[in-house]
Amino acid sequence: MLTFIRMERLPVQILIAVIGFLFIVATDAHAQLPFYTDDTDTTPKGKFHLEVYNEHDLLQSSAYPAKRQNTLVFTLDYGITNKLEFGINFPYLTFNNSRIVKRRNPSGVGDTQFGLKYNFYAEHEGSRLPAMAVVFYFEAPTGNAKEQFGSGLNDYWLYGILQKSFTKKTKGRLNGGILFSGNDSTGLIGIESTRGQIYTGNGSLVHEFSGKLQLGAELFGAVTGNFKLQRGQLTTQIGGDYLLTKKLTLSFALLGGRFTASPRLGAHLGFAYDF
């Protein structure tokens, strides 16, 4: 689901090291970054796919004394088969707080997520049916809940993916799912402290403008089981990706949202690499 405006020293060093490694070790990148909307593609059997992105967000006034959140995310996917993918990701979080707080810029590792994606139907030319996949995620509470880096809960999330090519260069994607237990927060962003179900839905439309550049837009939403919108999340994002090499892709985006669980404004910068 989401930069470079202002990052603390440690996240910058990590990001630079990873980027440098990717250029040194320089399968085409197929990531859906920068969008939260997942695609039906899976990593080929026996291959690895790495994504690293940083998102910097201005928080809603309800998050005060926290004012901004920086989220550096590492994701590694492995193709178990050509249709089944295993993934693991974790964020490194930094909060920028008001001067009234003793710890102005606390940092730490967030909750770790493990997932399986199964692509059970591929899109066929001439068919009206879209490509289809299903994803199950388990999130372990590895982040410090007292510092708000983690939720302190085990999260279980199941969602489906539809992907349709409207033209050879334009694709639409829809995701819909249920978080059965836990919450969908990453640090101070997302629906927090709920033990009921959370319903998520998002969609993106992406157009390929050249062999290297894709641009698109996305709408992402989440709401609790009692459908109280003020506790919900609604975020829109505009961005794209640029193919730097056959293996390395740059992603970028601007985003904004409303309601308590969404950032007010944010920016994204990321990279995806296929081994």
C-alpha cells in the first residue's frame, strides 16, 4: 500500500547502502510501487524480488504532539512456484514530535509482515475476465508498542486482486479484503487499537507512456467493522515508476488523505530490483 523530504541519519545510510548494492549487482522489474494497490504478478520460481521505499508524511492534527512520520520499508519476495510467492517486509519508523515532547525524533523497527500470494488465473487476450490472485498476510508484533512503532497485536489479513488490461498500455487493478484480527496501522498511520474486523478496498489505474515510464493514480480506503468514517482511512496517490535498467526501477509519488488514520500529505521515493 506508503519519502525523501526529511529522513534521519540511520535510514538514509541504510537506503544509500541498499541502492549502492543494487547498482553493483545489477529479469525485469515488475513492481506495483509506488501504489498500495497490489498486482496479480508473482516472482518467478526460484527468483528473488526486492523493494525498498521511503515515505515521509505530514500527520493529521489528531496525531499531535507527533507532527510527521518517516517510514522506510524493506520487502523481499521469493517465487516458490511461478504462481505462488512468499514475501516478508518490515518498516523502520521515525517520528518528528513537537518540542513539548522529550524524545523529539524517536526511531525504531516496526511490525514484521509475512505473506503468501497465489495467482490462480492469468489474463488471456480476447477474454473479458481479469487476472485474479489472492493474498494472505500475517503480521507479527515485532515493533515496540509503547513507542508506537508496533501495534502489539497479531494481524491476519486476507484480500483478493483483480487486474485488467484496458489497452496494451493501460491497466486497472482492484483490491478488496478483510483484516480479521489486529489493526492495519504502521506507526501512527492506519486504523489503530481495534480488535474487530477492518475492511479495506483500493484501486489503481496505470498507463505506460514509454518503454520505461509508467504513470498512474490510486485511491485507498479502510474502515472499521462499525463503519465509523472518522476513524477510517482514505488516501489518494499520484505517481509512477521509471525503468533505470532491465533489473532496477525507480518509483515516485505524492499522496494526500483525510480522516484520522490517513496522512495529510506525503511523498514517496523507492526502488525495486529483480535478482
